[in-house]
Amino acid sequence: MAVDSIVLEQLLHAGGGEEDLHTVLAGRRESVRIHVSVKTAAAISIKIRKGGEATADKQHITEDESVAANTSAQYPLKGTILLDAGDVVTVESDQTDTAFTINGYEDDIPT
């Protein structure tokens, strides 16, 4: 039986500056996709901060990518992003009406 993915977090971005969308809880790991919906054309950035490292030490999924008005985009286009405990997904948009949703699967880390 297939298990449905779940919405892990949602954020309506306030525009300007970075905001943390999601942090993976201790003892968990996740396989996720990030969906972005915009009303007004926007430049968006999505970063993964492994283990919650400093903002300057981030891995960019996309940086200053243009998303057309009244559309949505998904990251990655194929497959998923694998996250470990303590990883933080940080997002940014130059518009106030940008919605970010992260959904996927989470599991306990075997001990």
C-alpha cells in the first residue's frame, strides 16, 4: 500500500529577506519537494542549510530564479531532496504574495 506524502510546512512569505520554511526534527529524515506559488512575478531563492549551519554556508537549490505571475513551480523538477535531522530549508522572494509549501515523507532514523 502506497503512503501519501504529507504537507510538512507552509509559509506565505513576507517579501524581502530570508525566512526559514522548515527544520527537520532530531531523530528524523525526510524526502521532500518544495512548491512555490506566486500572484505577482517574483525572483525566488531556496537554500538548504545542512545541520542548520550559518546562512553564508548554504546549498542553493535555486537562486534568484524568476517565476511568472499567477503560476507555480516545483523544486526539484524530478526526484526529491533528502534532508537529515537538523537541516533547515530557507526561502526568499522579492514579492509579498509568494507561498512556499514543503511536502514529502519523514521517517525515524534507525538506531
